[in-house]
Amino acid sequence: MTAWTVVAALLMAATPACAHNVVPGIGGFSGGLLHPVLVPAHVLALTGLALLIGQQSPRRRAWLFATLAFALAAGIAVIVSAFAVTDADGAVLGVAAAAGIAVAVARPSSVLVSLPLIAVAGAAIELDSVPEEISMRATFLALIGTAIGVLLVVALLAELTVRLRRDWQRVGVRIVGSWVAASAILVLALRLAR
């Protein structure tokens, strides 16, 4: 068997990708809870946001985290009111890029920059997490799970970032932020090139 035959067989065996039924058989609250850590664009955005929040002062961290929680709730309210968005994942990638750049710069960000960025992130992540459920109850439970998953991931990564105090660790955080930004920008560039 030649290498081309193997490649052709693998390509024919591929199934369509579906971002909103990430783990077959898991839906509702559990599916929503897992959704933010299983969708690559969300992982990039959450990592960038958590690192950004972790670089801020304690008081500003509290405000940013509260803003994220409020934006997630607002995203749920928008979805429950039957408003449909078609390209929220583009906004999620844009947030990931902006947050990654802010982390790489490693300067305390202005409230005029960080609060809107966090607010857009929370709403965009919820709007991009609408499950393929017909039931409003199942959709609502999945979105609540997504919000809790987002808050847990961001809180844990932000707390880890706060604890990284040595110079080489802070440089590592900046490097991860630059990777988040570069990855998000590359994905956005590939989408625009189509």
C-alpha cells in the first residue's frame, strides 16, 4: 500500500466537524460545562483573559472577574430571548488576540480597554456556545454550564498567574500571551483568506 492510498483512506474516513456537540452523548449542563475547554477558540480566549486578569492589581482583578460574570449572564439573556448570532467565534478569536497582546505587553491595562474586552469576551463565548438542542430548558442548562466552566477556568488560571512572581515566570506568562495572540491572529487570517 502506498502512502497516497493511506492518506486517501484517512481522508475518506473523516467525519464532519461539529463544535457544539463536542462529546457525543453529553449534553445539557455537563456538555456546557465541558464546552469551553474543548473548543480551541474558547481555550485561546480563556487563557488570554485569565493571564490578563492575573496581571492586574487585586481590586482590578475583582472588577474584571465580576464584569466577566455579568457579560456571561447577558449572553445567556440574549440567547434566551431568541436572538441568533452567526459569527460569534470570530469575536472570540479577536478577544483572544487582543488579550494575548495585552499580556505580552505586560503593562496594567486601562479600565477603558480591559472592561470592554472582558465584556465582549463573556458575551461572545456564550453566543458561540449555543447547543444544538431543541429544548429551551436543555439550552438554558447548557449555557449555565458554559458560564460556570468559563468562570472556573478563568479563576484558576488567573490565580495561577498571580502566584507566578519570579522574573522568569513572568516572562513565561508573556510568552504564553504572545502565543495566544499569534494563534488567534493566524486563525483569523486564514478565515479572511478564504
